[in-house]
Amino acid sequence: MGKIVRVGVTFPSKLLSDFDRIIQDMGYKSRSKAIHDTVRTFVNKQKWLADIKGTKTGSITMIYNHEMRELESDLTHTQHHFESIICATMHVHLTKEKCLETIAVKGEAEKIKRLVEKLKARKGVEEVTLNVFSI
Ligand code: NI
């Protein structure tokens, strides 16, 4: 193990209590160890994503709060901007506030990644996952 650095981080209390409950169920004895593993997974995923090149097929799935002002129209606007790589979109009304949307994509990996980053960056979008295939 390399040099250890101490950092101070604030969490929304619900997120931290959910995290603590999950890591306890998983058998973690140390919150720091669980956070290291979580950050490592995030870093590895971003590195993997950065290496994806060429034409890819896949799906982007996101959960967002449709009651957030202008979010739904912004997301639609973004999707129209990327119409050349979007094959289809499926929308599911999950609860009174939350929607799930799956976007089937096919095209240049760089463009797919740009679309994912645009969606992720928007406030009110809670989760975005990307699955890609080399077809
Ligand atoms: Ni909806």
C-alpha cells in the first residue's frame, strides 16, 4: 500500500446511513476500507470507459426526478442533439416523481460517452449506467 492521505468528506445523511447498512451486511469492519473499494471501482470504471473506442452498440439507463424544473425538456433536448446515435428510447414512470429512461445507442464510442457525460452532469439525474457491446 502506498502513502495514506486523510481527507474530510461530507455526505447526505441518508446516503451515509444506506452505505453503512450495506457495508455492514457485506461484512466490512471498516468504513474506510469500504470507501476505498468503492472509489477504486469508480476509478477503474472511468479508466475502462476512457479506453472504449470505435463503433459500439449499447444502452444507457438513467433514473431522474421529472418534477425538477425544466429537467425533462432539457433531457429531451440533449437526446435530440444526439439523434444520430440514438436508436430508441423507453420511458417508465416509476413513482410520482421518478422516471426511468433507457436509451438504445449505436455509433462512435466517443459520441456515446459524450451523451452519457451530458446526462450525468444534469442536476436531478440520480443514476446513469452504460452498457456497451462491440457489435
Ligand atoms: Ni415519467
